[in-house]
Amino acid sequence: MISSADLSRAACCNLGESFVTNPSVDVSYSDAATGAKQIKLLGLSGTYVQMLTENIPNYRGAAAPYGLGYVPGPWMQSIQVSKGTSSVKNGYEAITGQINVEFKKPQLPEADWVSANLFASTTNRYEANADATLKLSKRWSTSLLAHYENETKAHDGNDDGFVDIPQVEQYNVWNRWAYMGDHYVFQAGIKALSETRTSGQANHGGTMHSGDLYKVGIDTERYEFFTKNAYIFNKEKNTNLALILSTTLHNQDATYGRKLYNVDQTNVYASLMFETEFNPQNSFSAGLSFNYDAYDQHYRLENTTDNPLKAFEKEAVPGAYVQYTLNLNDKWMVMAGLRGDYSNEHGFFVTPRAHLKYNPNDYVNFRLSAGKGYRTNHVLAENNYLLS
């Protein structure tokens, strides 16, 4: 658990830069020319880590190389890091772990604020954040979060003719709503992002050369919508039924010299979950899920002027899971889960997972986890930065 107090220790700027003071997560540049970053857990690259935003799978496929820069630091309330195969609730993809980001919520008791945050660096990077929350009534609340950043200067500290870091200009805005009833709870949000990345050659590095400069340009438009609905049958036993719906449209146009990679990615996610506690020691959850990914791609992988190639990939995966948790006074905890999914690309597959945790005191804990995980490779979408 990385709290807002931990995030404040690294007084910067987005999710990828929030792990500087945390030893459990490694963040490294995949490529300096484009600024692509990846998280490493248990030594494997970031595509094997499942990224979640408020327990909804997010930043997949084409968003994976740059997704860590899509989450402004002042928007975050906390981050949860889970190493290993993790819970079966959120799907079959978490192989080395899960990272879940919780954002500021308008329904919290302490929420009713206006805040602003300005940042400027000697390297000509500027950033502005602002958010406002309004309690409309006892049950309704809303918040608006806005972010702008601009790396205004091309830096070439070693005079090799190539800029050292990309120039990034980003607009990011998010409006969310919440209704907190006695038995019915509702949340919804809509988010829009526009980002331009420019990199490549600043000059020919002192050599006599009359050709074109090698330029990298990545333009991204991203739109997200989610809604969460929950009906609480019994508050004492935490018996509830919840429905989560999410849609993401991610449009990226990228050029690397004369190579290009344009992708329109669509993701639809739905999850129906039932949870209950038999008693303080025993709890049970079960659910249904559906995930759909579509990639409409146009690409040219050589430095030519040939017409781009086309490719379309799509995958639909319905699934179901059950999970049981035993908690003995927060000292011994056992969690066992099993899920089955059917992919139109790969057929039916089963994902078993089990976890054991022992806390002898408040300062030491031991964990053991075992299980399986799966993921579908989308080679160009997840690695298009390599074209640079």
C-alpha cells in the first residue's frame, strides 16, 4: 500500500515517477527516444503486470508503453501493489503481479475542496493540476480533475544530434459522479486525454548532411468511460451484488522517420460480482466477466514511402470465477480462487490461484502464492516504440 503521504515524498508528477521512493517496484525506460516506460515486478517486463484503475483493468495494448504517464500524481489517493499471480477477480492476465491505482473520490467525507498544483523545472518543463469537488446533496457528489504538462525544450546534452528526452505536451481532464444510497451505490466517470510526443534528431550532429532529419512523432487521443453499480443486501455481512462497465477508445498515430504505426484500439469490459461474508473468518465471492479488444492497425515497418499495410485483430473473452478467503485474526490468511474463460482466439482455459499469508507480528509477514496466468500478445501495439 502506497499512501498519499508516500506519494508526497516524491513530489512529482505522474504514476511512472511515483515509485522512485518505493523499493518494491522497478520503473525503467524501455526507450529513451520515445519516453516509453515499463514497470518490472519479479524481473519481468511491464506487459506481465496487470494495471488496474479502481479495480478495472486499464492501460492495455497500445497504451502500455506510455500509460504510466497518463496518470497525474495529484489525482491519486493511493496505490496497491500485489506481487505474484494475484486474485482471480480481475481476470487471468496478472502473471507477475497487479498494480491498482485509487483516485480521489468525491463521495469521501473529507472531500469538498478546490486544489491547484503548479510545477516548473530548470529544464523548461511546466505542469499544472487542478481539481474541484462539490457535494450536491447528502447522496450526490461530483468532481472535476484537470491536468496540463509541456516539455517545451529539446535537450541534447551530449551533442550527438538526437534529443535526450522527448518533448511531451498533454491535456488530461476527468469528470466523475457518485451517488451513495443506503442500499444502492453508483459511480460513473468520463475521461479525455490528448498527448503529443516529439523526438528524434535536433540537428545532424555537426556533420555535413543535407538529408531530412530523423523525427519521431506520436499523437494520442484517448477516451474512457466507466460506471459502477452495487446493491447492498446486508451491510453487516457485506453481502452485495455489483456491476462494473468500462469502455476505452485509444487512437494513436505514430511516425518513426518514414516508418509509421497507426492504431485505433477499442476495449469493452464488464464484470458482475457477488460477495458475502459467512462470518468474520470466512468470505466468498463469485462473478462473471467479459473482455473485448479490437485493434485496427495501419503500419509501415521500413524507411520507405510504400503504402502502409493493414491488420485487424479482435478477441472476445467471457469468463467466470469463484474465490474463498479464510482470515484467522489477521494472522493467517488463505485465499483460493478458480476461474474459467473462453477466448475466440485460443479456446477454453482454466486459471487456478492460491495464496497464503502469515503475519507473526506487525512488522514481519510471509507470503506464498502459486497459480497460472495468461495473456494475448499484440506485438506491434505493445512494442511499437521499438520502431524508433
